[in-house]
Amino acid sequence: MNAMIISTVDSSELLKLIKMAITTDIDSREMFMKGIDYSYYYEENN
């Protein structure tokens, strides 16, 4: 949350968080299935 607030002045902290969260492994079936699992988990708990 702090990174988002600070990003109006300095986006470097927000960019660090985004870089840690993204992947270049887009053809991986395991990564795809993990995304689906997280999606269902999110839907069930919100």
C-alpha cells in the first residue's frame, strides 16, 4: 500500500513489487494452473 501512495512521487518501489510478481514463463502449464487455482481461491474467500 505504501508503494502505491509513494508512487505518485517515486514509482521505483511499486516497480520493484511488480517485477517480483510477474513472470516470463507464459507457456508453462504449471504456472497457468496455479493462476486458475489462485483465482478460485480468491473467489471463494471474498
